[in-house]
Amino acid sequence: MNKIYRVFLLLVLAGCAQLVRAQCSSSFNFTSNFCYLDSVQFSFTGVGANVSWNFGDTFSGPSNTDTNRVVKHQFTDSGTFVVTCIATNGGCADTISQEVHIVRKPIVKFDYKDACFGLSALFTDKTQVSYKDSLTSIKWDFGDSMTSVLSNPSHLYGSYGNKIIRLIATTERGCIDTIWETIRVKGPISYTADKDSVCQNDKVTFTINSGAEVVSNYKWDFGDGASSNVANSEYSYDNPGMKFTSITTTFPDSSQCTFMGDSVLVLPLPDANFTIITDSIQCFKGNEVCMQIDSFNQPIAYRNILWDDGSSTPVSLSDSVLCHQYNNTDGSVYRITHEVIDVNGCAIRFKDSSTARVLKDPKADYSFLATGGCFKTNVSLTNTSNMPQSAIKKFFWYFGDGSIDSVNWANV
């Protein structure tokens, strides 16, 4: 009797048991809200029957670990935390760690200036963000239904009084914070200059009217580097040109407003320079002092020369050289002055540092005393000239008998 047998070949591969046990892998993702006090959601995306979490946040106590596949964790501080996820399946275990950077909320603040009626208020964002974070957007609410998303916007208010400013800051890591601050837009303030044009070195009066507003400090900028803290100020400009003035007012709440004032045109003074072209020292007899007037480029209305001896000479506009003879026989040192007024009414007096010296007119004179008889007469002569010997270069006595003396000055 024949039988049929079934033959089986069983192959056992080395390591097969380990491959079965290795059916686990750990991986996870998490939401992007990394702001301190926000909850970050972690989701297990790997393979494994069991999950164990460690958030690296020791001070969170029991909340530092979890076994749910999807879990939320609120970190107790800002900084870098190493989050570890372990996946297990029977005897299989796999671990993965990732860094999570938790940042503080931004410190939202701002500065402002020129919050005065009629001016465009300037707002400056001063928000501070944490390390490893950056500001992505801000939004302003100016308290009058108007908004802006610019970092440093300007805004013109249509009314004055209290305004509630709101600033919202959003960072790259999802942190959002808001600040509300009440500012007061100051009421109308007016300012004037009493002249829109002025001659060089003449005064301009600047006046400000702050109305109902209390101003704790004033600062005028006169447009040439000079300033004043006096509310109503006078100022003289040394240099010609267009000057653009402003005044900055500081209020008791420390806010400031800068008003651009009227421009002032400072007109140059006319040229009054001249040069003495004759000898600077002259004898009285035949003296003549001449001066040459420098050329000028401004239209001139009036010119006059003061000769420093009480006399003056009006000068025609075509004259460029003028001469004068001094009549004081005692001589003197003279400083000549040139007066000029241009067509704008700007006037100047120029007194040159050079002088004209006219020497005293020498007059020889003497007195005498005669003694003796007819055949012998003694004569004593005393010099009574109008100048001392120190001022005389040479002198001679002529006695009428052919004799001459050039040695004895006072008495012979």
C-alpha cells in the first residue's frame, strides 16, 4: 500500500525576532506659539504603542512629563528647553529630542512729540523684544478712529484734548502685546517775528502766545546756531542771509512741540571801506589828506565823510577819491569816518584804523634884553618859539652881524 507524505522546509533567519521588536520610531511636531505663558502643543507623529514626554522644564514639577500622544505644556520661564519624546513598543524603544526656544512678550512702549494742535504729531516705536525673536508688525490707534502700521508714523489731529493711544506689537515667535497710553494734544499756540527782513546787526523781536497752555520751558532757535530760553526774545543777526527760526515748547508733562517760525531775511550792510592814499604824516603848510573809497556792489542812497575835525563832506555816488585840508595850526591825529546808507535803509559807519597826522605849524619867536652903552651893547636872547627843541630837527640863530648859532636853543 502506497502512502503520500507532505514535506515542509522551515527556514529560520537569524535576527528575525529583533526585526519584529524594532517596529517603533519617535518623532513629533509642535505649534509655533513660543511666547512665555502660552501653551505649546506637542503631537507625536512616530510609531509606537506608548509615548513618554520630558519637556526639560524642571520647575514645572509633575507637569514636566506626560504620556499622551498629543499634549500641551506651559513653560515656566523663557529660554531654551530640550524636549524629549520616547516611543516604545514591547521591547522596542526610540528617542528623539528637539530644542524649543521660549521668549518673553515684547515690552511695548513709544515716544511722541509735536502733539500740539496744528502740528503733525510724531510717534516713535520703542518696543523691546527678546533674544531670538524679532518684531514683525505693529499697529497704531491714534484715539480718533485713525490707525497706522508704520513704525514711526506722523498724525495730524483735528482737535485738541486727551487722546487714548493704542500700540499693538507682534513678534516672529507669535508674541503679542498691547499698550494703552493717554496723551493730551495741546491747544493752539501762536508765534511771530516783528520783522520779516532786517539789516545786519539790527534787532528782531520774537513773540509767542501759548494761550491757555502752561509752558514750562521755551527754546528759540534763531536759525544761525544761536538760541534763547526767554519766551519773548530779541536777537541781532551778525551774518546776512535767510534765517529759518523755530521755537520748542516743553510742557509740565515733559512733552514737547516744535513750531517752525517765520523766516527772516538779514540784509548785508553796505561796504564803507576806504584807504588813505596820501602820506600819513604831513606838515601843516600845504597839507592835503586824500582817501579812496572801495568799490561797492549794493545800490547806495547816501554817503558822507567825517574828517574828525568837526567838518564833513557829503559824497556824490560817482565820487571815489576825496581830499581834505586841515586848518588847525596846532596839528593833530585824525581818524576819518565813512557813513553809508543803502537803498534798503541799512546804514554803517566805518572808521579806519589808519590815521592822518598833521604836524603843528612851527613859529619861531624870541624875546631879548639889551644892556650897555653906545659903543658896546650886550643882548640876551630867549627862545619863545611855539615848539620844544625835541620837536625841532634844525634851528639857527642869525644875529645880523654875520654870526650864526645852531647849538644853543633856549638862551643866547
